[in-house]
Amino acid sequence: KQSKTSQIRTPIVCVLGHVDHGKTSLLDTIRGSSVVDTEAGAITQHIGATIVPIEAIARGNSSLAKMQFNIPGLLFIDTPGHHAFTTLRARGGSLADLAIVVVDINEGFKPQTIEALQILRNYKTPFVIAANKVDRIHGWRVHENESFATTFAKQNERVQGMLETKVYELVGKLSDLGFNSERFDRVRDFARNVGIVPTSALTGEGISDVLMMLIGLAQRYMTDNLALSVEGPGAGTVLEVKEERGLGTTLDVILYDGTLSVGDEIVVAGHNQILTTKVRSLLKPRPMSEILIEDKFERVKSVAAATGIKVAAPKLEGVIAGTPLRVVRGENRDEVIEKVMSEI
Ligand code: GTP
Ligand code: MG
């Protein structure tokens, strides 16, 4: 099993949606920590990346624990819903293999939700809708961390009817936007229909269903794309350029293809110029932790896609967030430089 899983790269899952609809909280519940509390104004100011190993996803979830997986885990990218961050969301959307669109079920679709759906349509990215904050439906009885089916069966008829109505409002809006959708437990063909999962990031209800859906989508539709990507020269996107004490200027990178090692020559993009430099050190976020929390880094010699990684190297001062990073290995440098220029 081990040798098989090592062949397939980790799918990148982007979490998109309107401001305050619960993206960070949802991710928080998935990883079982509480990053949302540390955020100034609860706005996700930066893109955060979190790796959740498959064992951690399956643990404590009876239906998932029984399943066989061929993906090593999921790499989640959180994005801010604030209107000022359109480019960050577009960047996340372009990187994503899969996505979760979070919508407050009581508020319905808002501008950033619609924008997220457009991004996903442009990139043909499979996604699930998390119809979040079901615990706010009047009369909802909380059953912490239960699956949707279990908690829904325990609600009274009025609450069940209310939830159905709200789900169908979403189905209607999605139809206007050109997507066929259904409540997830009624979807027969996930290639044609988007699944809507009622969730509460606060109580954990429906979260296991979201994870199950993502794993299902990854296993069914992604394995061809993911199978060959853990070898060869690394390719990634620079999410952030940051000064770090003791390290100088560093890049927070999402590596979506190949490998990246200490000593590798890399090509990155600065203001009006292409830079080449050598990787001095690689700092990896530990599983279940945030790339943005420094003391949780582990120094590594090499990483394989997909992962979030902090890169320290000389000459990174002028690098621009949102631009590509590529490793020179095998191909000649000029070809790699040309590739990077074509991707800016
Ligand atoms: P931005 O990053 O600012 O775009 O917001 P976000 O989508 O990440 O939302 P966030 O997770 O910060 O949640 C916004 C607020 O909604 C917080 O006060 C959360 O506690 C609350 N919240 C999130 N999910 C739920 C939920 O399922 N139920 C309830 N009742 N509150 C929730
Ligand atoms: Mg957030």
C-alpha cells in the first residue's frame, strides 16, 4: 500500500466563498485546531495552506475508516472572502484540483460566492458546496460531529422542511449560473451534478460528508492527473514573499508538480526581470499545521508535490507573489526561463 500511495500526489483543495460564510472555521474543524481565533478581525489576511494526512481524515470516522484510499491526504488552501482579495482567490482557484465552495445557507449566494463559481467553471475544477451554518436554522438540534444523514433524521419536520427549502434555493441559483446540483446524498453522477452538503463548521455536523465527497471526487476524477506528478523538476506558485528572522527573504510556495530539493537551481519572477538562485533551505509545515505558523516548520532536504513549502534562498527580495517558481533540472535553463515567462 505504501509504495502505491507514494506514486500519487496530494490533491490541492481550495476553500472559496463569501466573506464570513465560514471558510476558515470549516478548515479549522477539519484540522481540529483553532487558527480562526488568532486572526485579526477574523479575516483571513493571507492564504494559508494545511496538509491533512489521509489517516487523520479517516481517524474517528467509521465510514471513512473502512475505505481504501490511494491518495496520501489533502492539501487545503484557505482564501479570504474580503472583496479586496480577488487575485488571491483567482490564484487559489487556478492551483486547485478540487474545491469547497462555502455558502451560509441562511444568506444564500453573495458576490464572492458567484465569483468563486466562475473561477471554478473557468478552470473546470470539480467542487462541492458546503451549505454552512445549518445550526443557525431556527429550531435546529445540534448533534456534534454527526454525519448529515444522522443529524437530519433527528430534526423535526418543520426544520427538515426549512433545510430542504434553503437547499432548493441554492439549487435554483446554481441552475441560473449553469450548474446542475442536488443535495449530495441524492446525486447519482458526480461528473454531472454538484453535490450540496449541509454543514456546520461550528458543531462539526456534515463535515465528514464533505471529506468523503472530496476523497470520492479525487479518487474518481483526479487520479489520472495526480499519478505522474511526484517526480521530475518541481513547479509551483509563490503565494507570499516574506521576511523571516534569521532566514532573510523567503517564499511561501505551493508546489503542485514534481520535486524541490535543497541545492536546486530555481527560476522565479521579480519586477521586470527573471531571477535564478539556489535553494538554501526548505521549511515544511508539519501535518495538520499552518504554513503561516513559523515554529511549526520542519527543515527538510526535499519535498514532492503537492505541498506548501517555505523556500529560503539568496536574491529573493524582488520576487512577486502570484508568480511561478520552477526548478532547473534536466532541461536547459533557458527553456525553463521561457516557461516561467510564459506563465506570468
Ligand atoms: P473571511 O476569511 O473573512 O472571508 O471569512 P470566513 O469565510 O473564513 O469565515 P470564518 O470562518 O472566519 O467565520 C465567520 C464567522 O462565522 C465566525 O464568527 C465563525 O465563528 C462563524 N461561523 C462559521 N461557521 C459557522 C457555523 O457553521 N455556524 C455558526 N453558527 N457560526 C459559524
Ligand atoms: Mg477566513
